[in-house]
Amino acid sequence: MEVIIKEDGRVQKPEWLRVKLPTGKKHRELRGLVDKYKLNTICQSGSCPNMGECWGEGTATFMILGNICTRSCGFCGVKTGRPEQVDWEEPEKVARSIKLMQIKHAVLTSVDRDDLKDMGSIIWAETIGAVRRISPGTTMETLIPDFQGNTKMLDRILEAAPEVISHNMETVKRLTREVRIQAKYERSLEVLRYLKEQGQPRTKTGVMLGLGETEDEVFETIQDVRNANVDIITIGQYLQPTKKHLPVRSFITPEQFKAYEIFAKDLGFRHVESGPLVRSSYHAEKHIL
């Protein structure tokens, strides 16, 4: 579906992208805890449309290593620049937040820290370990950067043994240089392939649509990911965070998302989430099964 611009310059979203405000007892309880203790969740800071549903299932996403990224991806709302000093108490803080919120399944993600010698991998491993120690009943997905393909850094995540390790492709090969300026399509595939070759039980990736890709390119990307033996894929609609970011080129219909879902399932993925409102952590609690 082509993009329609209103008279005031805003993009007119199709009906299927309109969501209800999150409600429910569990959501209210978690919202109260987050506000009271000033906890940091991507669910809130990223204004995720699925926050109410995920929180109702006891799932939340936490970002570590600060909120300033060393990369400047054209789709991402996270600030770019010189990151702050590493907070070595952060693993304990995150683990205590997860315990306090009684999170059953936590998704951990981070900014890219290309400024650090270890690229943040030590904090990553320590955070996973802290959650294991402080909230042993919580399962984890780690949505990691590419660590520039450095296997030593990837091995730290593997040794910490989260239930799921995820790394997002984000877009098709042709658009990678524009969408993920400092990233490489083949490098991301190699990261996912390496994780699986080293015995990681569940690997996962995510792709955004609506950036100008063709249908054939989406099918090709899904096939490439499956060829890397990835177990889980999420496919969702890109939405422009601000006017400074890449514009939405098209809105993908629910029917087209369904076609991609069927294609991916036929290829043998363990789990496929494909729809306009799907985000990387959507239904994450189901992906450990």
C-alpha cells in the first residue's frame, strides 16, 4: 500500500496499524513499579504497541550499556554519539529490576559499543549471570549487536547460555548500507550462522518491511536466514521514529505479511511472527519452547 501524506505533512497510517492503549491488572502493576523505581524498559521508551500484551504475559525488554549508540542506523530512534562510561553496577541493577517486576521472560538488548575494546560483551555476560543469580526462574533472550563479527565476543554470550540469542538482519541486502550504515548483511548472517554452529539451541532474527524492498528481496532474505540455520524470525512494519529518520516507503498489508509467514514456515523455522505490529520481542516468551 502506498504512503499517503496528510495536509499537515503527517503520514496517514492504515487502519491495521491503529492499536488500543494497553490495559489490564498486570500492566497497571508493572507500570506502577517502573514509575516508582525508575526502571528502564525499551517497552516504554520505545513506545512499543505490544507493551500491554507482553507485560500481561510477564515479558519485558531491557536495554543495557547506556542509551547512546556508536552507530547511526537510519531507522533507529536511539541517540548516536559518544557513549557514557560503562556502569559496572548495571548487571545487578537490571537483575534486581527483573526480580522486582517478577518478569518470567526477559529480553535484553543494547546499543552498539564499538568504542570499547570488548564492545560491551563483558557487561553482556555479567548481566546474564546476574539475572541467573538474582532471578533464577527468569528465562532470557539476548538481542545482541554484531560485535563486528568478533567470535571472542560472541563466545562470551554463548558461554553465559541464554535460552535464545537474537541478532537482527533488519532489512534486505540491497538496503543494508542505507538502513544500517556501519553494518554488513553478510556479517550479520555469519554471526547467526556461527552462533548455531557453536551449539546455541535457539537463534533468532528480525526484519522490518516498508523501506523500499521488493517482495522477491524479502523472500530472498528469509531464505538466507534459514540457510544460516536460524530457528526464529520476526517480520514487522517499519515506522519512522522522527522526520530525521528514513521515511516509510510503503505499508505492507496483513495479507502480504501472511504470505511471508507461510513461506517462512514452509522453510522450517521453529517460530515465525509476521504482521504489521510485530516487533523483535513480540511473543518472545513463546520462542523458548
